[in-house]
Amino acid sequence: MYHCGFTQTPEKMSTAYHAGQNFAYGLAGRGGEMIGTNFDKAGKIRSGAPYTSRILKAGALIGDTKTLLSHWDVSATVDENVRRVHRDNIFGKASRSRVEDILAIFRRRYLSEKSVTAALVALIRRKFPPSSLERLLYFHSARADRLLHDAVAEVLLPMKQRGLIDIAVHDFQRPVERWVEQGKTVSTWSETTILRVAQELLATLRDFGILEGASKKRIAPAFLPVESFAYIAFYLKQHQPSGSKLIELPDWKLFFLNRESVERMLFEAHQHSLLEYHVAGSVTRLTFPAETLEEYADVLTQR
């Protein structure tokens, strides 16, 4: 389990983020929302705007996520499952529009990759430890929402590197204002929207355990169970087969992990027989005792 401070300098870990590398945000068919078009003040189309305000419609939603996954039928299609969720009102929501908002978010986070859905369902049904599961829900949520990802990678991470742990609304509000000015949002946000987005980022990251505290929030101590780390490593290896390059992926910033920390956790996971990790000079070998993510979920729950 990773649970320690972070000392890497900004020079060694850039907070630059490349949306085209290993991430798929705002694609048609992933939640039915296109976010790649925007207009600047002159009315010209501004392509590639990565940030939406969808976080205002759904924060962490950990309880609802677990409810959905526990009722999910992996033998049925996503649309069939969604229709059943609507019919049975498994969330117990009075508003149909609210259920639709939640399901649209869940489609992006957990339902766009069949292997992810099947693996999470398996973990839920096999009583994977809640704290370990919630780290995975956070991981997939941050990958599905560029704004949430960058709030951690470009705001919290540099703060943590400077030894700052107390965080207030203005710490998110100012970067969001800057991103709006830079044309990174799908539309020009009002000051009210910027404030609400900053507040929801704080609440969502607190619910996911990245922040802690009620009225006064601070960056929580880094915490990533070895089983959660191994799942993430397996998932990332499906997208980046090279073990040496996998260690450098920006996804690890979501957990404040630098290269040395990732390597240390790989060795820990190796010791727990969750994977095999060998380094000989410039050659890195990383293998897993399963072929699919769903099969690996079985491995993680049989320990």
C-alpha cells in the first residue's frame, strides 16, 4: 500500500497533459455528448475545448455507482441495462431527468469499455474492499472528465510539491477562470458557474478521498492500496504495452505518484504475486496472471 509524502520536483514531473495520449474525452458515442466545439468572443469555432461543466450534474456518486454495478447484468447490452434501471428506479430518484443525468455520467465513466464494466461488476459482487474499490471509481471518473483530472494534475499536484496541503474554493476558482479565458471550456462560463464548478470539484475530490475535511479542506495523505494499484497497472498496460513507458504515464499523477513511487509499488505488487515485474538494465518486463481485466478482477478478489 502506498501511503507516504510526495517529494518530486516539478522539473521531474511536468503537469503538462496531452489529451491524445491514452485518453478519450468527449467522443461521440461515449455518453452522447460532443465537447470538441466552442466559440470564442468573436464567434469563431474553437475546436478541442476539453472542459465541460458536467461535474455540476454529478459529483463522486459513490453510493449510486455501487448500486448500479450491483444490479448490472453483464450478459445484457448497455442499453438493455439502462432501460431496466429506468424501469426499476434502482436509485430511488423522484425525478426521471435526474436519473438520466446520472446515467449519462456513468456511461462516460464506467460503461464505455465493456472490460471495465465487467471488471467493476466482478469486484462489487466479490466484496472487493470499499476503500480499494473507491480508488478505482475515482481513477475511471478522472479519466472520463478532463476537468477533474486536471484539477488534480495541474492544481493539487503542484501545491503538494510545494508542501501546501490546505485548499479553499479560490484555489480552484482562479485556475478555472484562467482556463475559461484560454478557451478551454465548451462555452464562456459566468462567475457564478465558475464558483459552482470550483465548489463541486472540492466536494467531489473530498468524496473520492483525495481531499479531506468538512468546512476546511486539505489534501489527504497519499493512499493507494496495492490491489488498486495493480488493477490500474493492468488497465494501463492494455493501452501502453511498454512497461518502461507505463511507469511514466500521466495517470499516476492522479495519486501523486512519481516514477520512483510507481516502481516501488510495482515491486510491492510483485511481492504479493499480483504481477511479475523485472528490470535488467534498460529492459523492463511487466506481466500479469490474467488475460483480461475481468479475469484479473477475479485474481484480485481471491487473495
